[in-house]
Amino acid sequence: EAVSSQSHEERHYGEMYLLGVLDTTEGSEWCGYSFILPDSAASIVYTNAEKLVKTRGDERASAVIRQILRDQLTCRSKK
């Protein structure tokens, strides 16, 4: 919710939170910045979070973000 807030300050905190989760989970739960740019990864998270908040709204935001990253940005193994 913070990233869609009318408050510039609250939006900024939401964006920094998301970047922290992206940085912490890069390479372990999603492919990483060599695969996708941070803005594109954030866009995927925002788009999918709107759907998940309705069913998982009482969970920690980081858990929802991590699930989205695993579902949408998992590295495909090279064969």
C-alpha cells in the first residue's frame, strides 16, 4: 500500500522496502539483476501484489514479495 500512497514520503519508504527485499533475495529466490532491471522487477511485484493483497493482506509484505519473485522471476536452468 505504501508504494501507491498519495504521500511522497510514504511512497519513497515503500520503494526502499521493496529494493531491500529485492537485494536480500537476489540470486537465492529470484534470478537477479543480470536477468531483469530493478524497475522492471518492481513493476512485476506491484502488478502481482495488487492481486495477492486481497487474499494474503494480513501477511508480512516481504513474504508476499518473495512469493511473487519466486513465481515470476525464477531462473530457468540452461540445458
